[in-house]
Amino acid sequence: MSEQKHLSHEQIAHEAWAELVRESPRAAELMHHLSAQIGDNNAVVISQQALAVLMNRSTDTVKRALKLLEARNWIEIRQVGERGTVNAYVLNCRVAWSEPRDGIRYSKFSATVVASSIEQSDEALLGIEPPLMYLPTR
């Protein structure tokens, strides 16, 4: 029986992550940032600019790291909107897609959403806005 069969999923994942560190330190760094952001979900919605700030790297570095992570099946990237600079980054399992309605397939999944203050047009007002109207839950 080979040693590989005695390893847990956690051990295999750690060994793969160690290999990623050797192959691409920036991609491994980004994986740590993404996994730190997902919380109780398997996905995080965040802009490439916000990722660059978290990593203290350029957006080009983030894009290269994301491309490698996606190519190696570490993450699934699902675009939110048309420009492709804000995406849902899915870790651990792929999203499920519905049957087509009107020729379009949809996917619903839970994600942590990270919004950066520097990307807000009203950055100077953040934290001092009046409260939102209350909506009933029933």
C-alpha cells in the first residue's frame, strides 16, 4: 500500500499548497488571502484592485496569479457584471448551474462580499450616512 493512500484530504491539500508555494509564491500568497476572506462560505466576491491592496502587489500580479490558480483548478472564477474586474472566486467546490430559462443558465451561491472604501464614489461619507429604511422581514 502506498504512502499516498494513508494521507488525509487535509494532508494532500497542504502538500499541494506547498508545491504551489514553490511554483508560484504570488499565487500561493493570493490563495491565502482568498481563503482568509471566504468565512463560512466557499466563495468571495472582491475586485482585483482590492486584492492588489490586500497583497500589496500590482493588479497585473493579481491577474497573473488568478490565471494560474484557475488553470490549476485551485479556484473557479465567476464574473459579476460585464467588465470582469469584480468576480466571485470559488474555493473547494464548483458552483451549480440551473437549467436554462429563456436560454440563460443561472447559478446562486453564498459568498462573502468584500467592498473596499477606496473604490467607493462616496468614500468621504462612509460611516456617517443616515440609517437605511427598515424593511419588514415577513
